[in-house]
Amino acid sequence: MYRRRVALVSVSAVACLSAAAVYVSADGAPASGVAVPSPSAKAAALCDRLHDALPDRVDGLSVRSLSPVSTLTAGWGDPTVVLRCGVPRPATLTPGSTTYNPTADAVDVNGVSWLMEQTGDGYRFTTTGRATFVEVSVPAKYAPEVNPLADLGNAVKKAIPSEL
């Protein structure tokens, strides 16, 4: 068993609206170059459920179309907050990897635990303790970067069950 430092963030719950089938930005231009995960069939089914439960707005940002179009990805705003569902286990959480860190930072937002990793321009958050991994990349422009997680937590809890 590994230890993990957990920072608790108190964020009020935000009611999630059902997601639109197509995500479009204010100018209609899709955000391109989003890598679509290749999950197992079981994980893909959970991701389809998540896609149907996603909110129309995240941290006040409107949905945005992504290219390529997939139910495994979603985006909001410009620059884009990107959600990818069915991603592989992060190397930071994988024993034996060169970046394994048994005390990796995590944050709990509205009952969903997220691994927190700083990137070149913001943070990448990946769910932990769920039946499949969901990753959310938040550009630094939206500091504090945890805010979008409050809007996404209810959808994740509804669609992606906790690991047993």
C-alpha cells in the first residue's frame, strides 16, 4: 500500500446540467489536437455515461467543440479546459515507473479524489479510486485551477463508480 498526501479543498457543489451533444466555442472554431484515449470496452461504456452527464458550463466557461470529435473527450472555454475519459493509469501512480511517487499530491473536490500534477501551463488532474481514469487539463489562466473540478465532480460521481 502506498501513502499519499491529500490536500482537502472545500468547494461548494454546483448542479450539473445535461451536456449538449456537440461542444461549440463562442467563435465556432474547434479546439484541435486533443488526443483521444483508447480505453477498454468497459471503460468506454463508463465514459459514454460520463459524456451524457457532463455540464454545459464549467467554471463559467461554455462548451467548445474538439477535434477529433469523440465521446471520450470534452472541452470548455478558450484556452480550453480539456476532459479525457479512459486514459491510462498515470505513471506517478504506477509502481515500477520512473516517475512513481507514492506520496503524490491529491485533492478531494466534492467527494472525488484527483491526482494533481503541474504542467507547463497549468495543472492536469486525474481521478483516483474510480473504475476508470478521467483526466482534466486546466490552463493556468483559470487559476485556481481546481475550480472546474467542482462542476465536473457530480458528473464523475454519477457516471464513474468508485473502485471496490
